[in-house]
Amino acid sequence: MQAFNTDVRNRIIKLVKGILEQNLLIADVTSSAKLVDVGLTSMDMVNLMLGVEAEFDFTIPQSEITPENFQSVETLERMIATQLQPATAA
């Protein structure tokens, strides 16, 4: 399970860094850093949501598209793990 979480975290960080690079920003993206503090705008959050859906091949339920779930890499990681759990438990 730890390897799964590390893989998810690394993939999220890569997505965030990719969006920052498109905006010509470079930031140290840690799992606990607030995404707005590293430079993501509200439009970037939409791109991040779409990127997460594409990267992990699932549609984020409307109820999970909340500011709380998109605060940091950690909060995104928890939401993604919860969404993928039923698929991985089978």
C-alpha cells in the first residue's frame, strides 16, 4: 500500500509542477504545501482536476470537487486513494 501512495503522490506532484511550468513558475512542491501558495490559480485548479482525471483514469465525483480536496498534494492524494480504493480492493 505504501508503494501505491508514493506513486500517487509522485504523479500528483508531477502534474502540479507541469502546470506551474506552463505558467513559467518553479516551486518546491511538497506534499503538505498549499497549492495556492506554490502558485496555482483557480484556472490552474481546473486544469489540475482535469489532469488528475486523465492521469488516474477516473471521473472525480461532483461531491469530491471541493476546495478541501484541492488544498494540497496530501488532500488530493487522500481523495484519489478513496476513489480508487473500490477498484483496487476487487
